[in-house]
Amino acid sequence: MHLSKCRDGEQQDSNRVSGAPGCGKSRSVEAFARATGRQCYTLIGSLREPADIGGYPYPVQGEFPYMAVMPPKWAQDCQHGQWVLFLDELTTCPPPVQAALLGVIAENRVGDATLPDTVWKVAACNPPDCAANGSELEPPLANRLCHLPWQTNVAGWRRGWARWPWMILGGCTMTPPYWTRGT
């Protein structure tokens, strides 16, 4: 998987993987974070408002009052420790949310805070034609991502299923044989 470039420091851009729905992109990114000893925060932009990503304005009183922008909790959490910021379902984000994500991806900026360079940013999406309410990424956002096609590892998938001998492919029983039906 190309995410190893992020781990090895070879890739300075944010990575975006794109592949068919249900092929394991999200679980693989989360496993990648665990394998590299990092915490993972999954941000699904289509479920957020732009302020949930870019920060919340609030007034600051004083001799020269002004409006500051407070970063959301997820951005505050990323200030401490080692993190993978996982931007999932990117092609389902409406343009105003994509605009807010642009500051995060291009400048590490969230509100008036800056994410540390140690935060690895990884995005995933389905192609727009098979994403729920999907659309192409806006050019300013798309141009700041390293686009990587996602290929399902069929052999790995088969090995995973083989570890669960009680799952019978074909009939695909989903309960182990030691479970019994209640009467």
C-alpha cells in the first residue's frame, strides 16, 4: 500500500486513496495508524459543517476587540501525540466543506491553530459515480493531494477469511459452531 510512503517520510503531500465501495479502504487506513503506533481520527466531511472543520468564531474582548477562530476538539487532540487525520468519504463532501478542508490539507490550519507537521493526513473516497451523492473534488483541493488508486488485496482477503474456519464460504454462516440457538 502506498501509505508506507507517508510512514517513511517519502511523501510530503497528503495521500488520497480512491477505490470501489466496501473494499477495505477505511479499515486499512485505521490499521495503518495502529501499525505505526499512531492514534487515528476519522473525519467524515459530509457529516460536518464547514465550522466543524475550519473552527468556530468567537469574540475576544479588549482594547481592540476582534473575532478569533477556535479549532474544534479533534484539532486540539491532534496537538498532542502522534496522529493520522483520516479524511474519509471525501467525494461526498459539499463544496463549502471542501473549502474548509483545503486549509487543513494545504496549510495544516484549523481555525487559529496549526496542526503539527507530525500529523499525517490521509484521505479516502469512492469514485464520484459510485459515492452517495458523490461529486468530483474541487480543483484547489484535488491539486493538493497525492492521488493513489486502491487495489483490493484479494489474496489477503482470502487469508483473512481462512483464519475463521467456522465461516463457510458459500453458505457463509456467520456464527461459530459452538453457539447454540436458544429455545
